[in-house]
Amino acid sequence: MSRFECVPNFSEGRDAAKLERICAAAREVPGVTVLDVERNADHNRAVVSLVGEGDALLEAVFRMMRVATETIDLTQHRGEHPRMGATDVVPFVPLETATMEEAVRLAERLAERVARELEIPVYLYAKAARRPERSDLAKVREGQFEGIRDSIATDPARAPDFGPPRVHPTAGAVAIGARAILVAFNTYLTTPDVTVAKKIAKAVRARDGGLPEVKALGFEIAERHRAQVSMNLTDYRTTPIHRALEAVRREAQRYGVGVEESEIVGLVPEDALFDAAEYYLQLHSFDRGAVLERKVRAVDAAAPAAESLGSFTRRMAARTPTPGGGSAAAAAGALAAALGEMVLAYSIDPAKPDTELTEVHEMLEEARVRFLALVEEDSQSYELVRTARKARKATPGPDAERDYIDALRTAANVPLGTARLATGLAGRLRTVGPRTRKALASDLVTSLALFRAATEGALANVEINLIDLKAAGVATGELEGELQGLRAGWL
């Protein structure tokens, strides 16, 4: 299945133990990684970054929300940042070959479950919004917890998309949505005067005629005795970090103050930082592929099994269930991506690089790393099924049955992710194929053949798990339809 980032914001930035309980709930879900946790005591808010495939990520976020609902009381919450819920906002961000449409579906599925099981009203926002005005999170959160609590039952404009027309007594309401990668960027002024920060924020934010794709608010950060201009750059390519910073500096000069320092909250794409480096260093024709760490990553990516290809194939040949066909399919995808990279590396003219060839080359580089991770994830998912099956037999019951079904879903989703990635990359490689060097035609053919093998092997692995899911009473029509679509892409 496709991979996504999710960045839930929780209305807790002071109690580290409470926040750890929330994050621990996500770490229990196989296939999901907690990448980063940022908390701010003045804002009384935490931003958590997770990454994983669709179903597993949805489960992890739901578990976090359940703990947050149990532990955070908004009637007692005080902080600088606006808030409407214990879990305040949950955006899904598509990565790699994942699509925004898939991210919207994840948001909708989580919204339905949160409303049903936690009895929290949900507003869909950003790309998932069902009302135009709810594409803007600030409009959704207008009035905050107290204002929504007092109007949700009587004001049709406040009616939630899912859930009851009343806030949860202590956990409030939540905004769940889908969006592109966002950069949270804050600047600290050389003054504690929050009125200056608010005037600057108004001048730079898009809705008041400022910079496009910029949201901004002014805050007083008492702990630092400074005023802060807090910004969300919703498209860092339209308004990059350096442009936002320079705009704040210009506005600050009007009031006789400066920018003391800045900070990034949560994770940031490295290209956003390269944009700033190019601007401030006045670099000309900078080749980002020449960055040392990128070169090292490309080399290291070849060694998740530092065992070598020979050792890996010996493991596969052994009379053991793992690594098996799903791992072999992912390995074929890694080889296909590597060979495609080589073809494009020779075909891109350094003096006048083709934009699309360069883009596909970068996609293949990232995919090679992902395929190699899928080699091991496939083995791990099989072991999860074996363990869950034994537990189901030893102690039958609803919990064991749920765990078994969850394990089967994971075991199906891992090879499905391999097939999706291989099919998507093959399509891009076929598109740019006519512009690659003719002397590398055989390498291109081999790369595409390996992508096809990766797809077919992975889909066969998915089908095996669908049999068990059906036997357990799980509806598999949507998955079967996707399998047919992926196969049709090769016809």
C-alpha cells in the first residue's frame, strides 16, 4: 500500500509523560514509525510526525487519539495556540507514489471511526473538505473549543461532517484532512510586544493580501520574553522559507525591531533547506545530487542486508518460510529501480538537465531505498500472521480475531505497496524512455521487465492473503478491484 506521513497535533505541550503515553500507542503498531515529536510549553501543544502505509497508519493515529481523549481535558487547557480538540488536527500527507485522493480516503475513514467509537465530532478540512469554507483550517477552528461547544447544536454552519452535533465534554472536536507537505516556520522578534507580531503576521499571510500559501499568527512567548510570528508554509515551492523570512524582516523594520532567530517545527523537506541555501549563498547551477550525504545514502541504500546478494539468495533458497516470494518481488523492484537510475544518469545532460528525466531519476533513487525496506517488511508481516494465527487458536475470542485480521491486512498491504510502487515507476520510466540514450536500450528493457516481475510476484502474494481475509469474513472487493487495475496497467 502507498506510504503517507501523518502529523497529528495534540493540545498538550507541558506534560512529557502524558505525551509519551500518546506516542507509545502508535509505536505498538507494526509498520508505523514515529519520526519526530515537537512540544511547546507556551503553545501547550505537540506536533507528532508519523510515517507508514495506509491501514497501519490509520490504526496508529486512531490509537493515539483514543489515549489523547482519555488524558487531555480541554476544559482545563490553557495555551497560546488556538485549539478545538484534545487531538486538534490530523492531516494525512501523501508520499512517494501515493495520491492526494488516497489521502482523502484515509481522512474520511479515520473521521468515520473517530465519530463512531470516540463520539467526537469531526470536521473534514483542506483537500478533504466537503464545504469550500472548510478548506481553511483557521475557519474550521474559529471560536475554538468554547465557541464551537456553544454553537455546534444550533448553527448549521458548525454542523460536523461526522459525529454528533455536540462536542466531546473534555476532548472537544477535531479537524481531519489531507494536504501536501507543509513547513511550520516560526520567527522570534527582538521585542516582547505581541501587537507587533500580530501586525507582521497580518501583513505576510495570504488571506490578508500577503504571501501566497502562507498562514501566519502572532504570539507572545512568555518563557522567552519574545513575540513570535508563527507561519505555516502550505506550499514551500510557491513561497519558500527564505522569502517568508525576508518578508517578516521587512515588516519588522517598520516597527524598529528585527528577527532574532527562527525555528522549524516538525520535519522539513531537504529541498526546502537547499532552496534557502541557494538563495543566501547566491549559488549558481547548484547540483543537489553532489551533496555528500545524498551520495552516501545512495551507496548505503544498497545494504539493508549488508549480507550481499549472494547471502540473501542463500537465505531465500533455504527451507524456511522467509524470505519468500514477497521479499523476492521487492528485491526485483530494487534492482529495476537501480538499473533505471543508471539509464537516466547517463541520459541526463549535466549542462542542460531535462527536468522530467531528473525528476524520475530522483523518484527511482527514493524507490530503491523503499523497495529494500519492503524486502524485510514482507518477512516481518508473515511472522506477524504466524504469531496471530497461533494466538487465535490458543485463546479464541474477539481480541485474538481482530489481531489476526489486522495481521492479515498488513501481510496483504506490504506486497500491495510493492506492486503499486513498481507499476507507478514503470509508467514514468516508459514515458521518458524515448529520451534516454539508445546505447542503453537493453538496460531500459531489463529494468521494465524487472518492474513487471516485481508487480506480478507481489500481486500473487496479495492474493494469498486475500483468501485468508475472505475466510475470516472480511470484505475484499476493493482490494480485488485494485489488483485488477494494477494488472491492467501492464496490458
